[in-house]
Amino acid sequence: MMSKNYKILGKYIKDMSSETPDIETYLFVREYISKYQLNIEIISKALKDKIVEINTTLKFEDKKDNKKKSYFEIIYATVIKVDDEINDKKSLEKIILCDVQKEIYPELEKSFLNLLHSSGYPGIKLEKKIDFEELYRQKYN
């Protein structure tokens, strides 16, 4: 295992949203939520002195054109300080898109599942395990 070339300075839930407009929607979604899809989006912003803010957004949504739908989203912010010897863009992108994500994801997934369960969908599991190495490779190959 190579040594970590960054340090997490802080991490927190920046935004969390659960929308189910009415009881009809809730009853419909309860039957249908297994068809919902999980999307992930990662955006980073350099702050200063090798400090980077990374926002990881998970959305769980209905991609179909159903009238009745719920919407769930969490934005999880991680602030990291990157080691001084990291100078190339590729290494930095691997840290942001891969290494940090693997470290924070279990906690992020737990918070997101708590949101779904508290929103009235207790049986829901996220089947798809996200392979961050694979996502990173797809982006750069």
C-alpha cells in the first residue's frame, strides 16, 4: 500500500434533499423505487496552498418519465491538503476522483441510506457498488 499523498482536513454534508410531494407519489414510489438509479458526480475546486474542496454528489432518481417521482440528493464536501510533491494534474485527479472517494464513500453511502430510510423507504439498498478506480480509468482512457 503506498503512503497517502493527501490529508483530509474536514468532511461534512453540505446539502441533503429528499422530495416526495404527496401521499400518492409516496405510495407509487414505494413500489417502484427499486428501478431508481444512483448517479454520482464529483466536482473539485482548488482553494489555496494545495488545499482542495471536493464535492461528491449522489443522486437517486427515476430516469423514466413518470409523473409521480421522488428525488433524493446528498452533496458531501471533503477538504483535503495535497502533499507538496504532487505537482502534476494527473496525480491530483487520481487523488480527487479515486483515492479520496474510496476513503469517504462508506460514510457518504451510510448518510445517504439514512436519508432514504428516514424518507419512508426503509427497505432500500444501494445495489451498485461504485468502482472509483474504474470510473477514473474510463475518464482518462
